[in-house]
Amino acid sequence: MTTIGFIGSGHIGSQLARLAVARGYDVVLSNSRGPETLQALVAELGEHARAATPAEAAAAGDLVVVTTPLAAEATLPVAQLAGKIVIDTNNYYPQRDGHIAELDDESTTVAERLQRVLPTSHVVKAFNHIGAADLTRQSLPAGAPDRRALIVAGDDADARARVAALIDEFGYDAVDIGGLAEGWRAQRDTPAYGPRLDVAGLRDALAAAKRYRDR
């Protein structure tokens, strides 16, 4: 039995937790407002779910999902996440996050920034270019026609492979795009961001992506 910890349990986090519990995982949920605010979600998910603090969720998780606004990265439990695979679902939205110069000029990416915050963790980018509601609605078994594809990016090949396997378990084909620096290809306002695409369609969309600075 693998436990998945969640730092952030909003739209994306709660949907990934639903997928995880349905496939036999234990989940430990957390948010910035306290475990007591997650009791309704825990009750819905059942005996394989519990609520905790972010540090406790990080410590408990064999895999940990970080799905928070970018400002919350400063509060992440770095010690408890050491050595672990950390799935980054985040995107940069200046209207929410404020302007961040290195993301505005694209000298780095959201996931690379998170890797700097968590230098001893294995950050993997995934689940950032699909709408929250679609995560449970579009999940299909392996081999199903028109199965949706999702990216996986990370600087550690073994971590990428583990998250790719999780993507497959959750009902999607994984497209490995290499290191974290390539994650920009599925960031907001790119062809891959949002639409339902199979493997071939996603690869075409990734290849067509243009940097904001080059538009």
C-alpha cells in the first residue's frame, strides 16, 4: 500500500485524491487552513483518507503532491519532503500569484523554482494542463480509444517513471518530455494546456508551443 500526501487539497488535490483512493491508495490531505476544514472531504473518501498538517502529510507520503498557489512554496516542509518524489501540479497565474520576474521573462519554470525550494526532493511536473473536473471525468482504462495523454517532466528519470506509472493508473497515457526545463511546453496559454488530446495530439501540441517572450 502506497500513501500519497497532499499539500493543498482544493480542486486539483481533491480530484487526485479521489482517483488515488479509488485505486487503493491511502491519502493524507492537508491545506493552509487546518485539518478540521477537510473533514467533509475525508468523510467522502472514506477509511483510506485522513487530514493532517502539511508537515504530517509530507512525512506520511511515499509520494507527495504539491498543489498550492506559488506564494505557499515558502511554507513547504522541506525537511519532511527530503528524498521524496514531489509532484508539482502548479501553474503561474500573475493575476493570482503577482508578477514574478523570472517567470515573466521565462528564465526558469514553475517546477524548476520548486526544485530550488526543495533541493533534496525529486520534483516531477504532472497534472498541470488538465482541468480539475476532467481528472475524474476523462479517466479511461489502458488501451481505451481516445485515451487522454498527460505530460510528465522531471530531472530524475526514475522519479519520472514512477509518476508516469501513476498517471497510467489514474487513467491517462503519460508522455515523458524530459527534464523540468521542458515543462513550459504545457504551461498556461500553450496548445497543450486544456484540450483533451491523445498521445499523438499532445506531442504535436508540445512541439507547437511557443515561449511567451517569442510571441
